[in-house]
Amino acid sequence: MFYYLLKYVLLGPLLRLVFRPRIEGLEHVPESGAAIIAGNHLSFSDHFLMPAILKRRITFLAKAEYFTGPGIKGRLTATFFRSAGQIPVDRSGKDAGQAAIREGLGVLSKDELLGIYPEGTRSHDGRLYKGKVGVAVMALKAGVPVIPCAMIGTFEAQPPGKVIPNVHPVAIRFGKPLDFSRYAGMENEKAILRAVVDEIMYAILSLSEQEYVDQYAAVAKAEEAAAKEKARKFPRMPLS
């Protein structure tokens, strides 16, 4: 109930009014049946813009931190995400990936749309990073198509750390569904999973026209943070 209140009354009309997103390829999203929409992830606002323009309900796997924040703000955020139908996933620990897969398969088993960001986290610099294999496992186990999606302009509209978005042109592009039925029953083959994910990421790249980095986003973020910390502790002395 709250999901549709947000979509059609409270948040959806406001997002469409402020961002006026240009939509391309919406006909590629099936009107019924289970499917995965796999997109790039540039901004916090991605969680809300895509559901606002889709005709069908979509459920995202959201990081557990959105549901466990302290104080009044944390409780309000958790209530908001739960009411909007988002599923918390703990990304820490060795079993985190399996938990996400179980939750995602549960959504698909009900013939619903599942939204997922194969990069696993938001891009910190606007580039597209290497995808994780969870989306491939779910696609093969559930036997569902994957619709690639590209969010364009949301990084500029709401870059990391910015609470109030800028008014900036935004486009949302959906590509043709990707069919991986040829790999049915091969969800335990690492080479097959990597091939599936790479095909998904290439489709997203073709839609978004981002620069691609063959590295996981979380690793790149950690390396950049470490480099900044090292530069802070050991600043380069000017040459005399």
C-alpha cells in the first residue's frame, strides 16, 4: 500500500517533475512474469527514479545499513525502505552473497521484477565497474531474462555525499532482454557465471557509454581511500 502511495502520490510525481527523466526502451520491460533489471549504480536517487517510471512494481536488494541506522533518522529510513518493499541484505561476511541470492530468488519465484546493481555498490567516480556473479546465479537458477538498464545523469544530479539533488537532465535507458537459457543448469560453473555477468555489464556499458574499469568498485574505493590517507599522513614536501 505504502509503495503505491509513494509511487503515485508522494514521491513519484515529485521526482518526475524535478528531474523530468527521458525514458528509452521501456517496451523491453515485460508486462508480466519474473525478470531481473540489472543497472549501473551512480546515485542514491537511482533507488527511486527507476521505480517511479516503471509501470510494474520492482523490488531492490538494498544494503542492510539502510535498515540499521541509529536514532530517529535511522528508524525513519528503515521504515521508509521496508514500506517501499526493499529487502535488506547484509553485505558483510562470507555468506552475504548467498543471502542476497536467496532473497532475490524469493522475489522472482513470485513472478515479480527484481532490481539489482551488479557492481555491488555505487560508483564513486561515475565509471562502470566489474560486475559480481550473483546476478548470473539468480538468472540461471530462476530461468528469467535480464533487462539491462542505464541511469544517465544521476551522478551529476546527486553525487556521493550530496543530500539535496541538483536539477540536472536525467535519462533512463532499458535494453533488450538478455536470454541465458542456453546455460540452464550451469549455475555452478565459474566460467559460465563470469561470461553471463560480462555480457550483462557489456549491455549496460553500451547503454550508458560510461568508461569501464575491470575492477570491483569496492576494491577501487578502498584503494583510493588508502591512497588519500597515505597522502594525508605523508604529504609530499616541495622540492627546493
